[in-house]
Amino acid sequence: MSALHIRGIRLFDGNTWHDDAELAVEGGRFIAPDNVPVGAETIDAGGLLAVPGFIDLQVNGGGGINFNDEPSVPTIERICAAHAHFGTTALLPTLITDRRETRSEAVAAGKAARAAGVPGFLGLHLEGPHLSAAKRGVHAAAYVRPMEETDIKELVGALSAGPTMLTVAPESTSVEAVRRLAAAGAIVSLGHTDCDYHTALAYIAAGASTATHLFNAMSPFGHRTPGMVGAVLDSGISAGLIADGIHVHPAAARVALRAKRGPGRIFLVTDAMLTIGTDLPDFELNGRTIFRRDGRLALADGTLAGADIDMLSSVRYAAEHFEIGLDEAIRMATVYPAEAMRIGNRKGRVAPGLDADFLLLTPDFELKSTWIGGARVYSA
């Protein structure tokens, strides 16, 4: 893999901005600019912005296909390529509730994609089927079910596909199962649950470390019944948030960001469907029609079905509407999801030794190019 030296950039390293900076890559990782080897490709960026590549931990699809439609390596490649056009350099293809056989196929595809080194593939997010029937949302009722011993063994085996997030609900998953899965290395995320505050805390104590799409498909916050939302904000776990102005009102997001107790952080997820990167109209999901209207994806009854937004647009929306500024909005798509997946030692920032995943953008935050492991995978 050839070396790369980019000069004349305004660099955001994940912490702060550096004017008239340089960026250097060798062997797929960032190196100190003063260690650029002889013969490295040199690019004068002419004042472009350079930021860490976006990390999306909940991606149902893109480029005209959902992961559930055909869980395979070509599908993963297609989804990753579609989202690279919008600045995502690492993602978790997300399988929502489906047949047992479909999950097995997804796990096999994840393992094969990791072995093949598919650019942009980070690992898997298995969202369901062990959810609450009351908060299943668009997940097919016929496939929602309690977790069994065979499920635990299969999910532990899925970890060889790479960093793995599992969305489960206490209603369908025991505390002991969460303890075992977390101990094996899974990122256990609580979601699609109507559980109360104290139940949520018990599962967090057992090892659940994130929550899936904060506010959506979970028991709401009340002043006497804090619910799952209250448990997320009042504990140290991290949580994904969909920043499209449809799933969460910006005022609710602003309140949550001010209220969140650390060390966990709120990070951005797209929950994107196959529409990303396409002009496709309506589509089918588990035999039901999903209608695409004015930035919203929903069943005929109005139930939201994922999101029609990319990560670049999410960062822009958060910066504009969450009163956090561009720096923090970028961190919500880079540093914080990396920390939530416990991969902050190799992704989410620009620093020597970390994976050379980065973006070049105009001063107006328009994407010019996407780089994964020091290789340009998209150019506007």
C-alpha cells in the first residue's frame, strides 16, 4: 500500500482544528507528517477541510438494497460503497428482525466480508428478534421472540465477524443472557423496549453498554416514571440518535445532550434504509410497503421504518439544530461511536497509528472525497 502526503488542509483531528496542516499515511494508517517516506504521493489540498471518517453503527441498507433483502458479501459491498459517497468510512450493516435462517446467513456474510476486507465494513448490528412486542415498531411481529440458549451460542459465534452490536429488550432477554453476551465481547444495546427505569439499570449493570435510537421505540421519560429514556440519560451508557428532524424533535435532542451523564455519549446513527444514494420511490420490507415521502419512510399507518438520511446530512443537521457546533457534531459521528464500539484505539480520530479513514471537504462542508485505509474510495 503506497504512502500518501496531503498538504494545505485545515485539519480536525477529533479534538481540535489545525490550520495549514498536513496529513500523512503509510500502510493504511496515519503517520507523523515528518516521517513521510521518499516517493510518497503528494497532494496539495488547497485549503480543504480534513476530518475523521464517519462511523455509522446502524445501517439497514443503501444503494438500492437492504441487508435483510439478501444478506451476502455483495450486499455488504454495495451498502458500504453507497454510504462512502456521504462520508461514512466504517459501518455496521444492520439486520432487523427476520427468520432464524436469515440471521444465520447474515452472520456468515459478515464473517466472509471481514475475511475479504470489504472497505467500510466494521462488523454487524443484529437488531432483534429479541424485542418487546409492544415496542417492536416496524419489526415483523411474526418473528419477534424470546432469546433461547441456541440464540446465545449463535450470537457469541457471530462475534468473529468483527465488532458486533446486539439490540435486545429485557422483555425477551434475560439478565444472565446479557451478562454472557457482554462478557464474550458483544456490544449489547437496549432498544425496542417498554421496560421501566429500574429494569433498564439492572440490564446496564449486567453489561448492556448502549441504547438503540434514543427516544424511539422505548419507554419515555416521565417525572415519576423515568423509563428507558431516563435510564439512558441518568447512566453511563452511550446511545445512538437519529438526527433527521423526524425521529426526534430537535428540542428533545438538545435537552438530552445537556442532560446526558457520562462517561457514555450520545452518538449519531442514520438507521438508513436502501433509499440512500438512490431516487427509488416506495419499497417492500418483510412483505409490507414502505412509503418514501418528504424525507420520511413509513408504513401506511404512519409507523416509521428506518430513516432516509445519510451521515453527512446528519452531521449538518446536528450542527445546525442541536446548538452544539460543528466540532461536537463531527465527534458525534466519529469519536463517540468509535468509543461506544471500543475501537477508539484505531478509528474515530486522526492520529499516528490509527486507521487512515478520513474525508476531504470544502469549507462549506461539501464532501470532496472519502478515504478508507489511505485509499480513495469516492471522489465527488
